[in-house]
Amino acid sequence: MPAAAAQTHATVRSAMNRVIDSALPAPSVAASEHSWRVQRRLFDAVDAAGGWISFARYMEIALYAPGLGYYVSGTRKFGAGGDFVTAPEISPLFGRALARQVAQILQLSQANVLELGAGSGALAADLLIELQRLGTPVQRYSILEVSGELRERQRATLARRAPELLERVCWLDRMPEDFAGAIIANEVFDALPAHVVAWRADGIFERGVGVRDDRFVWIERPAQGELLGAAQTLQASHEIAAPYVSEINLAASTLIRSLSDILSHGCTCILDYGFLSDAYYHPQRSQGTLMCHYQQRAHDDPFFLPGLQDITAHVDFSALAHAARAGGLSVAGYSSQAQFLIHCGIINLLAETDAADAAAYLPQAAQVQKLLSPAEMGELFKVLALGRGVGEALLGFAAR
């Protein structure tokens, strides 16, 4: 056996042993070999950088490296057969309720929608169909998607579920220069590469990634520049006491600034899991929020089979709001997902199915329960609306 092949198979065996040790489901040999290619890319990046890369850089490669990263490879990610389930896959009532908020925004601006990272395409299909039914049809539905494989899946979903509306959909490689209408980001910000910071007794450090014995390891270096300034501000405003580890997502603020630059009239709706900063940097959350998703299991090891698992950090909605205001946007609403969906009429939508028809009603009721329950998605998931030129109170935040 050639040396390179022997090394690959040895690494695959090592990965399989690690799966057994962690009690997580074992991948196929082909999937393990793909993970090995991602690891080689990461090893090379660490080596080229002198033995250390920021965790944000590690996360960027593991998730988005062309042809290799988790979100741009061909593995299935969304739904029951993937690694995690998002709200649009749980129930079409999520998209139908959200469509009522989107319809109001379109009426107050222009009949255009821009969705960032459309996943399986389920939400795009639900929105297009429901907006048409509500008498607020979309003129142009743009999808900004970095993955060619996901683009094809989205196109197939739309062709199957809304073929008559497919001609209104286009896919973008980059942000438009100007946009008026509704921008939707459902579970996008949690997957942006985040820096990991450690507040220690002897200073503030950035946690990065090195390699030891052919394994990725955490290595801390003194924080510098913009990251250090952000960490110092958080420490002062939230009285962070060492030892404390958490995330600071500079990329999220950068994306908000980009959205501020292009949005001339309308609203951006961000739906994701996270907290306001007081809760994000609470003393009881001293180990941060980093989380990975692999075959419907959640765990906290970002070095496990890179390329085969999602890596996320909760969203700091206070930081997004500050970045939006700095870019000239106003905070048009903030709410838990449960309250937002209730105000958008999800209970009324559920009631359209006759409760006496148990076979049809009970599965939908269980899906809505998952979307609304504080023990499920109802409280952990939040909705933040950022607007420009929209003076009217938004439907989904009527009581806020």
C-alpha cells in the first residue's frame, strides 16, 4: 500500500476509534476519508501560519473551504436525514407565519426578498407560496448561497413545490449593491466563524488551534487588536471575572454592516438562537456557547471529524443591534420566536386544520409545540428586525 494511502487509512481508523470513544455515530469510510482531506487542509493552514490559527480561521475552513467545508460539500445537513433540523423543516406553518411579517414589510417597501443561506429551500418555497396566497406576491426572490450543492437542492425543492414561481427566483454569489424589501436570515449568524476568548488572571487571551501528535489542540495567545478591544469592553460592561471563556463574533458585526450598506428601504429579519449580551456573558455561562451538530446529536468538540459536522456559536443579539445602529439602521423589533410566531398568527394557521381530524391535526400540533415551547425552540430562538424607512409597528412584535 502506498505511504499516502496507508496514512489515510490510519487516520480513518483513528477517527473511527474516536467515534467509538465518544459514543457518537460512526461515519462511513468514504465520509471519514473526506474528513481526512479537510483535516489535511487544516493541518496545512496551521503549519503555514507558524503553528497556530485563530479558532475563527479553523471554523471558516472546516465549514466553508471550497469543495471541502461542511456547508459546501455534498453531504446532507438539513432535516431528519441530516445533522440537524431547522424550523422550516419542522413545519411549513413556520414559513407561513413568517410570510405575514414579510408581507407587511413588502407593502411598506418593495416586493423583493433576499434570503441569506436558504438551506434546503423549504423556507423559500413556503414564503413564495404563502405570499402569493396572501395577495402580496414577490417580484424577485434572491438567494445568496455559497454552496453549489445547496443551490441545486434549493432549485429542486422550488421546482417540486412551487414550479410556477421558480422564474422569480435567482441565486447570487455576492451581496447586491442596493436592496429594498425584506432580508431573511434564518439560522445564518450562528454559523459565522467566531473568535474564542479566554479571560485569565494574567490577561485576555485568544484561544486558537494548533496541532500535537496529529490532533488539533487548543492553544492560547494574548488577544490583540480589535478582538482585544472588544474583550476589554465586554469585561468592563459585564464584569467578567476570570477564569471565563466565551465567543466574540466579529464576522457577525461585519455582516450587519454589509446589510446596513445595501438596505435602502425595508427590514432585515434575523431568526436564530442566542441571547442579549447580559445573558450571553452571564457568570453561569463561563464555558461559552460553542456547539457542534452531527447526525442529530449535539456535542461540544469542534475538533471531531471536521468537515462532517456543523460548528456553531450562539448569537449575541446586543452586538448585532449595536452594529446595526452604527450603520444607520433602527431596531424595529426584538422578541422570542414563540411570541413572534404567535403574533404572526401561527395558532390561527394551525386552527385551519380540523382538530377532529386527529391524523392531520395532531402531527401539526406537535410541530407547533416544538416551535413555541420554552423547552424546545420557543425561548432560546429569537427574532431581531432591523429597518430603514419603515415607520409602522411590525406585526410580529405587536406587544413589544
